[in-house]
Amino acid sequence: MSRGRIGRLAAGLTVVGAIALTAPAIVLGHALNPTYTSRLPLAVYLAGAAATVALSFIFVLVRDVRAERPTTTDPGRMPPAALRLGLRALGFLAWLWVIVQGIVGGTSDAEVATLFIWVFGWVGVAMVSALIGPIWHFLDPFSTLHDLGAAAVKRLGVTPWQVAEYPEALGKWPAVIGLAVVIWIELVVASGPDTLFIILVGYTAFTLAMMAQFGRDTWRANAEVFTVWFRVLGRLAPFALADEDGRIRRRPFLEGLLEPGWSMADVVVIALGVGSILFDGLSQTQIWFELFGLPALPVETLLLVGFLGIVVALALAVTRFVGIAATGAGLLPIAVGYLIAHYLTYLLIEGQRIIVAVSDPFQQGWDLFGTAFYEVSGAWLPPGLIWTVQLAAVVGGHMLGAWGGHVVAALEAPPDMPPATLRTRQIPLAVVMVGLTTLTLWSLGQSIVVTPEEPAAQTEATSARRG
């Protein structure tokens, strides 16, 4: 785009953002915990949510905002060796810490399985991947273990074997299935540290076997769950992976949305991410409890599968109108916005447990640094600041999604397609985005369920997961 068009786009988005900020449906619309509750009625949530996304789409459609396809010829540069090795060591030590705790045993707030896998891994690494760059490429402990094993085999003089060719028909679908399983483990099984230890051991063994079978880089790019998920999120980031060796190239924020290479599997991955966050929020509401109570594992599994199936079906239906790339570019900023709004306080509050863990690393009752009895708290978080960040995440995600969906749809459209036809084909994407926003804000405006036996600390952590 020319500088003039960029200026007009920025001015238009500023106007839309100003309207969104004044729309009472979103201001103070996120609950931090039972102490901080929204003062807004449900009807205001719904009206403001719909108005925000509708205004975003109206702006980009009426103005017919366009952008050129970015070039990706930059070979990139290798990050400093100290940074690469430091991140690899950090990822490996985190994996090893979980394994050692699982073997040694013990029960305390110093456990690190849920801390490293869910808090720092599933949430923290996802946010960094989306907002900064491909940190998981270096943190990935499975690749580090593979490289250590390969070096040991070579040192022993074992003749390297020829890796098999990865079946092209599989594409990224193994990672899609694996992502669905991870979501099920997180939201339905709600596994504790002992179960997570067993799952981690099994997943590590399976991943190393597949890397040996098909090659480390091939398996990572196509089938390793976390690599595929974090790389999809990384399309937003200003730093991108240039090659599998670890070279990094710079690009403008959001430019990755315009780059080619979108697949149907990517769209399903994003839909699963959006659906899982929505399900997590809905399943904690009073209305959900009144409808389903506290469902047993099989029932909750069916509810999760049904809900995710609906979200995935909607995303796939939209691809028939605007295409795969436009659907992915429209929904990915939404997924990142939901991720930040829903899990930011969870990361900031539960992440404090590392202070306890360093004092009692093996859960043996130690207090090495005098912090073994530290209690996590969200009292230091200013509600106004949290609400502002969450507001920016939800509204910003939808506005950027409206821009990304339209721009990519225009790039992918045939040159002779009339502008009116292009706009009409994007209506389903706009409808889906309005619906997702409305459902998100509605769920965040509901009362949460706190069971009588739930400890106070757990109540705060659960509330924090909702944002």
C-alpha cells in the first residue's frame, strides 16, 4: 500500500477503535476474579460486541483496503549462539525437571508439570510465538533430545539409517489430531502432574521415534503438535523462521497473514484454538452448570467434541466463500486476541508458582531460598489495566482479523472479479466473527461456578483462566 493509503487506513482504524472503546459492551467487560465483576448488563455486551466487529468490516469493505503480496526472499540471520544455546538448555531443563519430579514423587505447590506444560508452555510460549517470533524452534526439548541421541549414535560408530519419506497425503493432519487430543486433556481430563508425567514420557518416546523415522525437521514441520500450533500463531509475529536451521528474518507485524502457504489444516488448527478457548470460558458459567451440571468424563467429552465440531464446521464453511487463506488470515488474529484476553491473568498469577518450585525443586519439603511457602496472588494486578489489555486484545484481534480477511481475499480473488462480488463473498466471514465476539463477551459476562470444596487459591486460578 502507498503511504497515503496506509495513513487513511490508520485513521479509519483509529475511528473504529475509538467507537469500540466508547461502546459500553466491552469496557470493563472481563472478570478478573470473583472480586472484580463487570457492572454491565448482558444486552450491552451483545450490542457492543456486534457493533465493534460490524464497524470493522464495514470500514475495510467500503474502503476496499488492499495490500501487495510480500516477498519472502530474505535468507534471514542466525540468532546469537548464546541465545540459541540458552533457549535450548532452558527447554531441555524444563523437560528434565518435569521428568525428575515425576520419578521422585511428592505433592506440593512446587510441582512443575502443570506449570511448564500448561502455564509457561501452552500459554506463555503461544503468546511469545504470536507477538514476537518462533521461540519454540529453540526451546523444543524433543528436537534437543533427538540431536543428543543422534550425536551419541554417531559417537558409538553406528551407521546412520535412511529416513523414510513422509507421506504427502498426511500433510499436517497428524498435528491437527494431536492438537485436539491436547485440548481434550487440558479441558476435560484436567490431568494432574502424575498423569501429565506419563503423557509427557509417552509423547516424548513417540516423537523421537517419528523423528528417527521421517527426519527431525520433516516431522516437526508437519506432525509435531506444538511446533505446528506455534508456527501458525507465528504468522502474526514480526520475526519469522527463515529455514529449519534456525535463521530468523524480520518482517512487518501481520505480514505473515499475507504470505502464501495456507492449508486447510491450518484453518482447522485455528478453529480448534478458538473453539477450545470459548469452551473453556463457557464451561465455567452458571448457565452451563444449570444446563449440564458437572458432567462425567464421557459426557463432557461429547460436549467438547460437539462444540469444537461446530466451530470447525463454521470455519470450513467460510472457506467455500472466501477461500482457505482469507479464512485463516481472518480468524488467526481473533484466536490470538482470545488467547491473550482469556489466559493473560492465568499466566501472570499461576506463573508465580515458579517462585515456590525453585525452593523445593524435587518436592522433598526443602526451602532453599525461603520461598517454599510463597502464595500466588493477583492482588497486585490493577483491574483497570487488565481490563484495558483484554479490551485491546479482543477488539484489536477482531479489527485485525477484519483487515486480514479482506486483504487476503482480495489478493486471492481473480483479477476480473467485480468489487461488489468480492464484498458479498466476505459476508459469511463477518457473520462468523460477529457471532464469535458476541459469544465470547457473553460468556465473560456470566457468573462463574465455584464448587463448595474448591480452595480459595484454586478459585482465583480458575477465574484467572477466564481472564
